[in-house]
Amino acid sequence: MTFTTWLIEKKGFTSKAQFDSLVNTLPYAGRSKLILYYKIEYKHYLDTRPIQLELEIK
């Protein structure tokens, strides 16, 4: 699962374009706060996503 699909499933955005349009309509201060919030969310996503392990069988 990518971060974009995670955003769509967990935060209710229908697409990345919808998120981008939301960011573009905000004033500068609001935009920077929203981007900072989603940077924190991205770190949370990285911590909670399942990690695929690969084993080499000899």
C-alpha cells in the first residue's frame, strides 16, 4: 500500500488531486500547517505499514 492509497482509505480523500486542490486553496500559513501535519502522518504510516520480508532459500 502506498501513502497515497493510505490517505484515500484512512483520511477520506478520493484522490491525490483532491488533496492537492485542498492544499492550493489554503492561505500560506494554513498550507504550511497542513503539510506539516501530513509529514507527521507519513511518519506514522511508515511506522505502521506491514514490512515484507524476503528469504533466500539455498
